Amino acid sequence: MSFNSCEAYGNPVAFFYNNTGKPISPNWRTHDYFVIALGLPICVCIILSNMLVILAIIINRQFHYPIYYLLGNMAAADLFAGISYFYLMFHTGPWTIGLSIRQWFIRGALINMSLTASVVNLLAVAVERHQTIFTMQLHTTMTRRRVVMLIVTIWLMAIFMGLVPTMGWNCICDLSSCCTVAPLYSRSFLVFWAILNLVAFFIMVAVYTHIFIYVRRRSQQMSPHTDQPSNNQTVISLMKTMSMILGAFVICWTPGLVILLLDGLSCTECDVLRYEKYCLVLAECNSLVNPIIYSLRDLDMRTTYKRILCFPWRRMRQRKGPSGIRFEPVKTGAPPEKNSNNSTT
């Protein structure tokens, strides 16, 4: 890290919290218990549900198209977010005092990486949908190699944005620029980070709204003149699913980004610490919402879920009879030959 030579680097994390006025205590409070009790079950559900989505896309060949690969990468970003939140749950509250500066930055980098991966992935989906929708195609002709390169680029960007504060854009050597919500982050970085993501949200909402309006208008023009409107309905259904995913993402993350923006702008009357934890839990819930949307909107995805979840019981039923007793195949002799006279008659 570039700030190793700074004198303040030798101070504990509690020093920076006291410097900004953010309360930190070795004693557990009701607020801390609430966050841990609510956050841990959500983290477990996020990890398991997004693993289910990824497995469903892998085993079902109907999902082997670029749009579903990107949705699978979105699930991977949500899975990574679940792991990041799980790590955060055991490095927050009174546990924060025992963290080193490196551990604190790792904690923040994981959250930043998961958000960046999700935002860039949604932008990639918007580009993919733009290429296909305006030609009224269901799937793009993008090759698997290009999809893989796109996914790798998404994660490289996420890693870079997650490591930006550790590479020098922080307040360790300039204590007057430290923010309140994240006491080791510079206010300028919080303003940049919040505005960048809010602008990305606005662009995605505008793009999806334009695409959705175009699809509706085009389908209304084509429906009286076509005998096979099923493809149009599938395109519209997929766009509705993506719009729901984008809407849930914006609703869950916007409050937290607004809190960061207000803190970065030194809004002392906004009482950002009062709403910080609740905004974090709301952002955490977004990674759990997407698998639910997939199951509600996509019949094939829902059917694949059932196949995966019922696989152990289906295997048991194949090996055992209805009573639970295992049956072995019975060898029987060849059936007696029929009388030629009877067969003739």
C-alpha cells in the first residue's frame, strides 16, 4: 500500500473512528445484536440461493445463451456479495476495534467489488439487450469467447475499483478529509463513488425504459399481422424480468449511495450514522431478491430449481420402493412358447 510511510498508518482503527466522531465501543449494544441477528441468516440465504441459480444455468442447456451467461455472472456477483457481507458480519460492531488498517480496507474492498461487478454487469446486459431487441431477436449472436472476455473484464474492473482506496485515495495522511460513515475513506472518494454509481443507475433506467417502450410499440404493430406472436411475448417477458432486476437493484442501493454522497459532502445535519446500518441491510437484501425474481418470472428456471432440489429424493426413490425397502431385480426364465395352433387361430 502506498500509505505505509505515513505516520498515521501506525494508529489503530479506533483512532480514525474517534477522529470523525463515529462511535465505536468494545461493548455489544442492542443495535449491534440486531444487525448480526438479521444479517447472518440473510447472508446464508444469499449464498445458497445464488449457488442454485448458477447451478441451474450450468445444467439446463436452454440457458446456454449470452443473456443467461450474464445473468449467471450477476448471480456470481450476488454470491460474492453474500460472502462479503458474511465476512463483514464478523468484522463489524465491537469487532472493528481489533481490526488492523489492512483488514479494514479489505472489508471495504469486498463490498465495493461486489457493487461494481453488479453495476457493470447490468450495463453489459443493457448493451446485450440493445443489440438484440432492436432487431426483435431473442438471443444475440455474441460468441462464447466474447462473453467470457466480457465477464473477465467486468471482474477486472470490479477488482480495480475495490482496490482504489488502498492504492492511496484515502484519508490516512489527511485526517481532515476523513468521512464519518467510513472513517478511513476520503470524502472526495465517497462523492466520486456515489455519483459514479448514481449516474450509472440513471443511464441503465433510461436505456431499459427506451428498450421497453420500443418493444411494446413494435409488438403492438406486429401482432395483428403475424401468426406467431410467441417470440415477441418471450422478448417482452425477458425485458420485464430484467426491468424488475434493475428496479430492485436501484431501490436497494440508492439509499446507501445517497447516505455516502451526503457524508462526502459534509452534511452535518443529515445524521447519516442513524440510517447507515439499515441502508446496508437493505443493500444486502438485493442479492437475495434476484433469485426470487428468476423463479417467479421464468418457468424453466423454476422447473430447474425443482429438479436440483428434488434430486436427492429422486435418487432415493429410484433405489427404494414406496415402503423404503430396497428391491433387487428378479431374474425370470423365458416365457413359455405359445401353441402354434392358438397363435394361428
